[in-house]
Amino acid sequence: MKQTLTILTILIFNISLSGQTTYAGFIDKYPIEFVTDIYSDGDARAFYVYTKFDDPIRINGTLKNGLLKLTEKNGSNKDSATLIFKDFNPKSNNIEGVWKDISSNKELKITLTKSFDIDYGDSLEWKNRELLQPTSLKNKYFKLIISKEKNIFYASVTGLKIFEKKTDKLIQQINLECQLWGLDNITIDDYNFDGIADFSVFEQSYAGPNTSSLYFLCDRQTNNFFESGFSGTSLEFDSKNKKIYERNQCCAGTSVTTAEYNVVKNKMVLIKEHCFKWDEKKQQLVERKMKDCQ
């Protein structure tokens, strides 16, 4: 039922100005790493980290008529600071701006130098660019390893590095084969319901709303991560009931399968599954035998 939706992928990536861009520089005298993902409609998504602490800070806003304005929120989800770049050009190697505290009006200068673009095109070829991620664990942060093959238009995720915050010590490296999907390629959750934070990496988009991810569980003894082997389409994790739910849709929503799983010894165990097919007379999905959806 899964079919890669190449057209959807192309449309999504084509609205980005130049993919994600990584900068290194300073807010005042404090070293930072800064990542942007700006779209052709002016929607600007970004984040930065003070390299001393390695805690990602999300900032979102707009790019209009060369003015890039981003807003930072505090722990209460209230606007706490703005970052403004006048005459912003995503192709420039050096940019300057101002960080401003909203409550005190204190201003600090921002100076940034471009490290690299995640750029696209059949003729381009490069390897192993390390792209910082905006999602992190309490004491660890992530960088995706991105590579671009010649004659393949888009870059792909070929690996992942996990670092210790503050020391930048490399803790673990994992090989991957995944699609690059905007800023949020990594999600934190408790996938085996053991009370310890795990993480997943976006793997692929398929026909309709279907997606897949790779799920990595934390080993209690080593504190490292291992691939769970969890698999399924558009999985959802219910921590309250300790269930995993799967929904696979195709044929413009006229055929849907659902499944429910328990987690036993870090394995997905199927409890039940259902098949639904569109009924023209009733104008709704009607449950059928599973073989009708296969």
C-alpha cells in the first residue's frame, strides 16, 4: 500500500528558498550556531544554540522585503526577544542583526558567517555536512549527517551523531538512510513506555498522509540508543494507555487499515487490526475483512 509520493516531496522542497542554512557567529561576545529554513512565501523557521550550553532555542517569523524578523519565546511560551536582520540575503556569506530583549529593550549585536547550505540540484555533489537539530535531550544533542549524490536532486540523511551537551563529546554515531524533512527530523518520546526518553528519526513520506520513522530506544545500562525494530505506517504512541496505533490510508482515502499494538520486551505485539473500504451507497467507510485491504 505504501508508494513513495515523489510529486509531493518535490512540491514541499521547492517552496524553500535554498534548503536549510547553517551559520556560526556571535550574539555580542557569546558564540552561537544558527540554522534557518526560509520559504518562498516569507515563512521563516530557525533556531540557535549558545555553544557553551548546546540547548536549542527556536525562533520563528517572516522574511519580507529583505527584513528577516524572528521571535524567541520563554518557558511560558510568551514572546521574550526578537532577532532582526535588515537587508537579509540568504545567498550572503556574512549577515548582521540585532537581538533585542522585549521586556528590557536591551540590544546585542549579531554577527554570523555562513558555514554551509543544504542545497539541491542534479549537478551538485557533497558529503557529510553535519546539520544541528532543534530537538534535544536533557544532556544530549543531535546532528544529522547529510550527503548529496550527483544526479540525484535532493540531499538525504546518511547518519546521525549524538553529542554530550557542554562538552561536545561524541557519544554515539548511527548510520541511516532517510529523507531530509524540514527542520524537525527528530522527535523525542517514550516509545517503549519505560519512563525513559527515546527518539525517532523521520524516514520517508508515502502516498497520501502516510509516513514512517525509525525508532531508537535508550538502553538503561549503557545510556546509549539502539534501533527498536518498530515498524508501521504513521505510528502514534499513547503513553497513557501504553498502546501503539497504526493508520495506513490509500486510494484517496477509500481504503484504510488500522492496527493496535502492545509493547512487550521492546517488541511491538499486534492486538487487533481492521480494514475499512469506502461504500458509495452509504457514503462512508465500512469495515470489511482484512483480505479486502490487501
